[in-house]
Amino acid sequence: MTAGLVVAEVGVVLLTFCFAVIFVLTLLATPLGFVLARSSAGDRHGAARATGTVRLALSIATGAFLVLTLTAWAGLFAMRERLVPDIPYAPWLPWPAYGTCAPEMAWEFLDQLLFGFVLYTGTLPAFAFIGAALVLAAWAVLPVALAEISPPANAANAADRYRTWLDRGFKLAAVSGVLLFLAVFLVMPLAAWIAPEAMRPVLSTCVSARGLLKAAALLGTAVVGLSVARGRFEHLALGFRPVVDVALDVDNHLREHPWRANPRARIAARYLSVLRALADYPAVIIVAHSQGSAITADLLRFLKYEKIEAPPRVWLFTMGCPLRQLYSERFPQLYDWAARPDPSELRVRRWLNAYRTGDYVGRALWEPAAPPPGAEDVSIGGGAHTHYWDGTSEEIGARLDALVVEAAEASITRS
């Protein structure tokens, strides 16, 4: 048992060192990103947005890992008196934190182990910042998340209301991202150093350990309760599930490894084989939603750039397209062209883009400016991201019928 505790002690030291490296590199990357943005000879705003995307991605990944890991460990340590024998243990590494809570028994030592041997920790205030960030993010998408479950009865009348809420929601989400970054990379490692002396007892390691043990107990109770009443709560979570799915789709689409068979390459290969099979048809209409519309536009633009044959007469109908609102905004270095996509760059005869005013993934591609030749934005009223072709909007069917007629007439005229 003693040997196992020594191994755990060394392992946590190494883990703490890895976290320290992540914190230092991220803190250095932030000012470096601003320097590069200011010195950029081209689009400084784009460089700043790319830096913000990197900062947000690091904050979400590191913050989620911290919350899940610390809470899971606290849950295990809540049972430490049952799992660990009631034996004395003298820490192998003489760190100052042990003098604060004076661990004498093995299970008491595990409380200290949770925080990686620090005298004071910013865990509790960091968790408060993370909680505030989550509340803001949830509030920002709450109405559109509810619209995923129940679309508005009168989408036309609700258009302005959803547009205004989502515009404000994006601003709240930006504040939420800043709070998350501060929590993970500033409050967590530095709060104990800059806090006034009166706050030191609250930030001590042993107090944080007891606080996390209580949080783990509440979380465990909540998990058990959700498991028992899964059917009822699962329906409530459906509105937020598409938000998570979108993030996973984007991450999967941009993943570069493995080099010879990354997801984007495999999708493009299958898509191209379908397009080649349709090459002899007089007209091809591609109907794409969400990530499918980004994949389609990306592939068609690549085919033209590489001078690869594709069906010569293509009509494109997209819904909830994330090119402008998501890809161009978050990845400006890769998708600068998506800020105002041009049908001619995709070898598309006509590009019709439908959107709902509360679609958090993609809305208008060209409005309020005039679209390029062959392009058109169509608002189908209020709502969110998933209800486009389930009968909640007659405009979608009418527009698609008109596009089929247009493509058929163009084929007859050509023949």
C-alpha cells in the first residue's frame, strides 16, 4: 500500500509539471498572437480572430479536463476511508502543503494529492468563474435551443425576435469564452498568489479538498438521478445536443491526422466518386444542410482550383450553411473566401441559401450586401438549426420545386 501511494505521489508531480507547461505556453501564446495580429501585413482583424479561436479551443479543452478530472478524483476520494486502510503515511516528498492540513493517515494524504502538492490553490474561485461562463453560454443559446425542440408556430413573425436574441447571444458567448480563459489560465494558477491575506484560509489546499468532495457528492447524486429519470431529462437535453454535435463535426472536419486517411480526405473521395457518376446528367441539384453545405462548397472550390472535372451544370441549395458565420469568423486564415463565397468559384450555376434567423450555425451568406451573380439568401423566419425540411416551412419546398424547374428548363434549352 505504501509503495502505491509513493507511485501516486510521483505521478501527480509529473502531471502537475505537465499542467504548468500548458499554462506557461498558453499564456505566452496569447500576447504572441496579439503581436502577430498587430504586425500582420494583411488582415489584422483576421489574425486577431484566429488567435481568439486558438485561445477558446485551449480554454475549453483544458477547462473540461480540469473539471472532469478533479471532480472524478474527488468522487473517488470521497470513498477513500473505505478503499484505503486506516494506516499512517508520511509523504515521501516534503512539500509545504502537507504542513497546512497535517496529513497523518493515508486517506488524509489523498486529499492533498488531489491538488498536486500546493500550499494554496485557486481551484474554488476558478470553478466559480467556470460556472459563470457556463451560465452565460447556456443563457446565450437558451431560446434557440428550445426552438430545436419546438419550432415557433409563426416563424415569419418570430424572425426579428430570434435574430436579435442570437446577435446578443454571440456577444454573451464571447464574454463566456473570456471568463473560461481567465478561470483556467489565470485564476486557477495565480489566484492564491495575488489574493489578500484574509482570503488565504479559504484558498488553502485542505479547504478546497473538502469543497470538491462535497461537489463530487452532489455531482454523483445528480448523475444517479439523471440515470433513473433518463427519459424525461433526455427530452430537455435534445435542444442543446445539436450545439455539441456541430462542434464535434467541425473538429472532425478540420482534423489532419492520419495524413493518408483523415476524415476530410475520405469524405471528399466518396463525394467526388458520386459527382463523377453524375457527370453525364443534364443537371445536378445538390441539397445540403449544415456541415454538408460546408463540405460541398469546400470540395467544389477545390475541384475548380485543381482543375478536376465535375458535373458542368450544378445548382446548389444550402440550409444553415456555416461558411460565413462559423468558418470565416473562427478560421479566417483558411476560410477567408467564405466571408463572401462566389458561385463562380465553385462552378455553380445558381446558389440558393436558406436560413432561419436564430440559426446559431449559419445564417445569411451575403446579406445585407447585394449577393454576387447567381446567388440568393432566403430567410424562412425564426427558428434554430435543425427544422428545415420537416414540414415546418413551406418556403423550403416551394424554393426547391422552383430550383428543379429552373434546372430542367436550362437543360431543355441547352439540348
